[in-house]
Amino acid sequence: MEFEQKEKKRYDFSRPAVKKAVLRSSVEHPSVVYPAALGIIGLLGVGLLGGSMLLLGMLIGGAGIAGLSWINQYWLRNDYLSNQYVNRLLEDISRQQKAKISAVRESLQKLGASDAYRQLQRLEEKYQTFHHLVDHKFNSGELIHARFNGVLEQVFLGTIDNLQKMAHLLKSNQAIDIDFIRKRLDTLQAQRTNSEAQREISTLQSRLDLYNDQNSKIKSLLIDNEEAMTQMDLTMHALSQAEGVEQQATINLESAINELQHLASRARKY
């Protein structure tokens, strides 16, 4: 098989997802885990053996250090952990993207899929334009910059997935001799039909229906990608209206990100 089919991984750049990732990272940090474990041992010891100074010290000291460490991780290092989460997703998506674009481009060229190939070119151009706009509007160190780029990467990867599936359908349809099927059906239907002819008509019609169904799916995937580009245009228009940090409240950045996130999730559902 030309493309390896894998379960699609969903990348979530929404604010709740970032907060959840920061919370998980802060709770799992060694500076929190080890003192907390010491406090739990002290608690168990107090419960089983009584309140000796050593066990009470372990309980209070462990709990106190764990609590202070968690506050440091979750509150004081929040921006760092948020960016770390988003950048990790970006790196993962980028690795997938490079490999898929190259394979899809080569496959569409071999199949002579001119419409799909031109759409790929337009998608790449729009993707670069969006990136440049985000870079212009936000500082690279800002979390909102990374989140916009992250959702954009995911939307773009979803459209590449659509083109990849389209290539499979085109290759399958090219294996069907549609001209022969149509001519043969015309011949059989013009003649007197017997049981053998009816059987042949039935099997030829099934292949014709399969061909038409796959053509419909190809057109639908092309339209899905056009819808994705329209949403990207609308989001870029909204971003372009923001003039400086003070006036960015004139657009709903969270709404724009959520719209793109929804589009990315829908695009990658097969």
C-alpha cells in the first residue's frame, strides 16, 4: 500500500487542553512527586505506629514541600509549561506533515490528478500566508502565537489527509475500465436478455456504481478542503483587523482558535 494507514491522533490547542496539560505536568514533576510520597509514608506511619516526631516531620515536611513545589510549577512556571506543551505538539505535527506532503505530491502527479494537485499548491500558499500573518501579529514567545500556529498546522495536515485519501480513491478508480463497462452494458441491455446476460449486467452495474460512488467521494473531499481554505481566509481576515496588542480585543481570538480546532477535528475523521 502506498500510504500507511494509522489511527489519527487528535491535537488539542484549546485553552482548557493547555491548562489540563500544565496541571498534569506540574503534578507529575519530581519536585512534587517525591516529597508527596514522603508525606504519604509519614501519614501511613502515623496511622499505624502513632505520632512520633520523625513520622510527623515526614508528613508535615513532605506535604509542605510538595505543596510549595506544585505552586512553583503550576503558577510561577505556567507560561513555560504551556509553551512546552504546545511546542511538543507542533514538533509532532511537523514531522508528520513533511513526510505526507512529499508522498501526496508524488502520488497526485503520477495519477495525473490535476485538480487535486493544484489544490495542494493553493493550500501550501495559504498555509504560508497564514503563518506570516501570525508571525506579524504576535511575538514568537507568546502562547497565543504557538496556539494559532498549532491549530493551523493541524488544519493543514487534515487537508493533506484528505488529498491522501483522494489519491487512494483515484488509484482504485483507474483500475476500473469504465469505458468497457459502459459499452458492454449498452450492448447487453439492447439484446434479448437471458439469465447469463442478467448476471453479467448485475456485476457490471455493481462496478459502475462503485466507480460513481468513489468519484462522488473524491469531489466531496475536494469541497471539504475548499471549506477549510475558506475558514482560514475568514480567520486571517479577523486577525488582520487587529492593530496592536491594545486592539486585539476587537476580535475573539479564542473563538477563532476554537473554529479552526473544530475544523481540524472534522477534517481528520474518516
